[in-house]
Amino acid sequence: MLSERLVELFRWVDPGPESDHLVSDVSGWWRDPEVLVALGPALVAPFRSTRPTVVLAPAVTGLLLGPLAATALGVGFVPAYKAGDGRLPAGAVTWAQSPPDFRGRRVALGVRDRHLGPGDRVLVVDDWVATGAQLRALYEICADRGAEVIGTATAVTDCPPELAAELRVHGLIDAARLQA
Ligand SMILES: O=P(O)(O)OC[C@H]1O[C@H](OP(=O)(O)OP(=O)(O)O)[C@H](O)[C@@H]1O
């Protein structure tokens, strides 16, 4: 079963003095060919009936997971980059700053305007959701661009059920199943 393999191959990493919260390491998922094939279809399954037209995901891990989900749906993929990594030009970019995330850090995420706009039905994809801070920034970008958010497909849900419901998050595995 996929969720059992995801649990088996998942690792938490201690980020050191940067944060008290462990950080996910999903590199084991990319190394396993059967998991790699199964991840995209499994992530999008709860959202198929809502007919997303595009997948949006944040750097860095979302850039790996997002295209798997987009390929499974047969739709395009939009990357959201973090401020300061030099990947987005000045202008023609919509930015949003997150509330404090699991590290207590506010993250500015940006999307090229030409890649997202009215009529888009957006499925957000990420590897895990903790405080939902980065999701809130992505949802704000979609609202600013006139695009509709369908919800978020995540591999690991590491947040209370009320928050998952509010942000329309569907996860493949609950963090409670993961060994610290
Ligand atoms: O729910 P939150 O508190 O917002 O935390 C979850 C976010 O944090 C991690 O990203 P990170 O910034 O560590 O980037 P990464 O993909 O490079 O690990 C993870 O990939 C999510 O995007």
C-alpha cells in the first residue's frame, strides 16, 4: 500500500539551531520507482471531480511533487518561488508574504502573472502542511490573480483537522504515523 511505503521511506531531519521543528526529507520517495509512479495519481485522486485546470506548488520540494500531480491530471504546472532566490524578474510577478510558518519565518512567494489568471481552477500541491502559512500565501496569490483555489493535495498532513478542513487540505498520510 502506498501510504505504508511513504511512511517507511520518510525521514525527519533536525534543522539545527534554525528551528525546533523537524523538517521533512522525502528524498526516499524519489528513489523508489513504484512510489514515484504512484504519487501523482494518489495525490490528485480526491480532487479529480473538482476538475482542476492547473497545479501550483512552492519551491523547493513542491517543484518535484507538483509536476507529478500535474502529469496525473493532464494539466499544466506553475512554480511559486521564494523571494531572494533570484528566479523571478522584477515586475509581472504577484507576491504574497506568509504568516509565520513552522520555523516562525515569514516567507514571500511569487508567481509569474502570465502563468495564472481568471478562469484557472488551482490545485495546490506540497509535501507537507504544518501551520499552513505557505498555503495561505499561495491562496492569496490565486485570489489576487482572480484564480479559484480548489484545495491542497499534500503528502503529509502535520496540522490539526480543523486547519486541514479550513484550507481544504487532503493528505496521503498523517504525521502522527511518522517516527520522529
Ligand atoms: O505549513 P507551513 O508552516 O507553511 O510549513 C510547510 C512548508 O514548509 C516546507 O517548506 P520549506 O520552506 O521548508 O521548503 P522546502 O520545500 O525547501 O523544504 C514544506 O515544504 C511546506 O512548503
